[in-house]
Amino acid sequence: MIATFLVGALTVFFDVAHASYLPTVLRSDELIEGNSKIEVGESLTQFVGPGIGGLAIQVLSAPLAVAFDAVSFVGSALFLGRIRATETDGLRDAPRPGILTEAWQGLRFVLSHPLLRPLVGYAATKQFCMSAVLALYVLYAIGELGLSPAVVGITFMGAAPGTILGAIWAGPLVRRLGLGRAMALAAFLPGLGVLLMGWATAGPIGPEFLLIVAWFVLALGAAYDIGEVSVRQAITPDQLRGRVNASFHFAFYGIMPVGALFGGLLGAGLGIRSTLLLAALGLLVAPLWIGLTAVRRLTEPPSAGDEA
């Protein structure tokens, strides 16, 4: 439990710092391509990682496999240490008002900004609905569709190629439609994926193929995520970037247990399939945060201080 807590806490630190540091390495007009390449790399490792992990456990034993994993993080740290881009002078030496004040500054900046406010609104709405879906998915696939646990695991594999394709697709889509319209289009994909899940029925052909396709379509929404983080990185002043990214993490992860509990209660009262379809409806409405606000009019990531 202690190890899990430390890994979780340090992962949050890394994720916030990682998203805050990338604009130091890249120019504003390079963020879409940079975030796309990072997303492709992460998706590939998530796709092949479980297989490598299983092989390592079989060859080395489970404890040694965990130790091997720990050593791989040391290698990652060595690579990160070779990055030579320097952050804005004076930020680390500036007076610090205290962690609670800084947290409030980041949250206030997000909620008052005409571009960041709809982005965090969509993120919270999407995560609320997806948490409800994830709380019920295994029960739905095994209990209502009659799939075995092994097949349920296979259905999740549709997400990896979807994420990779979505990351590759993000750049060309932005160049063709403009950033805001591309994000608005990609924001609908998670809702379409969950809608396909709700349509799956037990039958002679089997619902597993439709579930794989559903996860593939849902994961194509990675094209939106790349646009969203690029806008967030580009428009936030250097001194607020860590606080703004932490605010997005708070909205994203803070809503997860609420959505999961809501999904469980609705699943018990309305039925699992009905709850999935209701979550799909919420996911299809969520893109209004993008389509009806200033985000839709963006053609490229703006610069810090730009008016919407």
C-alpha cells in the first residue's frame, strides 16, 4: 500500500511537470506534432508492455520483474536528464505565496479563461460519464453478453490501435479543419464508441467484435486530447502552467469516483445497458463545451496572453 501510494503521488508530480515543461522544449506551433508523437509512443508501450511484462514474470519471476521495471524508470530519468532546454529565468527563485494560494490561483485562472473553462468543462463531463461506463463494463460484458474474462480482456485491445491512429490523425486533421473544428469533431468519438457498446447483444456472431470496434472508435478521441493539451500548454503563462495543469488533473481525477458511484447506482436501478446508453448520451452532449464556445474558432494553438 505504501509503494502504491508513493507511485501514485510521484506519477501526479511527473504528469504535471511533464505537461508544463514541454512548451519549454517546443515552440507553440510545434506542440501538436510533439504531443502527437508522445501519445504514439505511450500507446505503443501500453500495447506491447503487458506482453513484455508477462514474459519477464515467466523468465525472471514476479519480484525480479518488478525490480526490472524499477530499473527501467532509472533509465528514463537518465534520458530526461539529458534534455538541455532551460526554463524561464527567475521562476524558481520567485516568491511563493503558499501551496493553497497557488492552487487557488491555478483554478481561478482556468475558470475565468474563455478557452480553458470549456476545456476543463468537457474534461470533467467526459470523465464523469466514462467512469460510469468503466464501473459497469466488466459486469455488462460478462453478465449480460456472456463473454469470458479472457475475451473481455481482448476487447480492451481495440483501444491501443485507436489511440495510435488518433494520435497520428491529429496533425492532418488540424491542418485540414483548423484546431477548434478538429477538436469538436474528435470530441464526439467517445460517445459514439460507448453507443456501440450499448448496442452489443449476445448472439451467434458474438458481441466481442462490436466491443473491440467500440473501444477503437472511443480511443480515436485521442486526437482531441492532443489538441486540448496543446492549447492548454500554449495559452498558459509560464508561471501558472504547473498550477493550471494541476487544476485539470484535479478536475479529471476528482470526478472519477463520483462518476463511478453514479454509474453503479444507475446500473442497479435502471439496468446496465440503459445506464451505458445514458452515459453515451452524456458523452455526445459534452462536445457542446467545444462547439458552442471560443475553442471552436481556433485555427492553431494560441500564445499566452492572446485573447480568445
